[in-house]
Amino acid sequence: MLILNPLLSPACVRLLAAYALALSLFSGCQKGPENPAPGDAGKAAQVRRTPAPAAEANIFVDEAMLATPYAIIGGAVENVGGRTLEDLSVEIELRRREDGALERRNVALTPGDLRPGQRGKFSLKVKSEEWVSSRVVGLRGGGGAGAGEVAFKSLPGAKRPPEKVKPNVVTAAPTARKKSDGSDFINTPDTPYSVP
């Protein structure tokens, strides 16, 4: 039992009691359950993900090149796996500038078949005023036993070259100031005006 000093006012006693009650309530909120319920173990197992498969290809995504009024989206695919990848295409997701809707397009690789260590290129030409962004979302193989999705790793490719400044830029030379006759402005260095 708590023994209080008789000099404390009733308001102080109430304040201390409220503080002790709040402390005991909030300390219980910080602790989690020590043992999960039997049904919760199944939920934890469902959350665990299977490890991602090893990448069979590296996709080097170049920065979009501007060729007015088009943007050229492209890059290269390198086969880093141990088998030949056949009939490859890169899936690119485009975002519309107007309404933000997404559209996916498949772009064929040149050459379409890649032996281990070989590289192929892809390129897509779109109108730059229609699309705001793009990203590579998939790599598909069409032939043989490896038909379907191919595991890949996306890496940065070639940088966009700096934009060139047009050589016919005109710079304005400063003009000489003519002396004012006082009719242009009320308050000038030649005709100072004092405010009362």
C-alpha cells in the first residue's frame, strides 16, 4: 500500500493515481503474446516465400533516347545461364501520360536465340508525348524445354548522351542608358522627390 505524505493536496493525489493507472495500462500494450495460438503457425508458414530462381539472363536497360517526336526504349540481354535461350522477347510496361494507364508490349530480341555468354539487343520506338515512363517487367522464351518466363536480373545500361545546345544562340548585348529628362519617372537620381 502506498503511504502518502499528509502535506500533498487531494488534486496531487488524484494526479498521481491517474498517472499510475495510465502507466499500468500502457505497459500491457507493449508486450506481444509469448506463445502464438495453434492456428497462427499456419499463417506464418504461408507468409514465407520460396527463394527466387537463379537469374538466367541479365537485362541491361538503356536510358530512353530522344529522337523528336519519338523516344527509343532499348537495351541488351545477356545469357548468363548454362543453356541456350530460344525465341526471346522482352516485355516492357508503358505508362500513359494522359491518364496513367499501363500497357504492356513484347519486343523481340535480335538475335532471338542466345547461347551462354551471348548478347542480344532490343528496341522499341514510341511517341514521347503519349508515354511518361517505361520499365522492363519480363523476359519470355518461346522455344524448346525453356518455354515461358525466364528469370532475369535488371541492370542499368547505356546513359543518354547530353543534349546539344543549338549553335545559333543569340546573346543580347547591354545597351547604353540614356539620361532621363525627368518626365519618365517622378523619383529618379536626377530628380529626387521627398515623401512627407
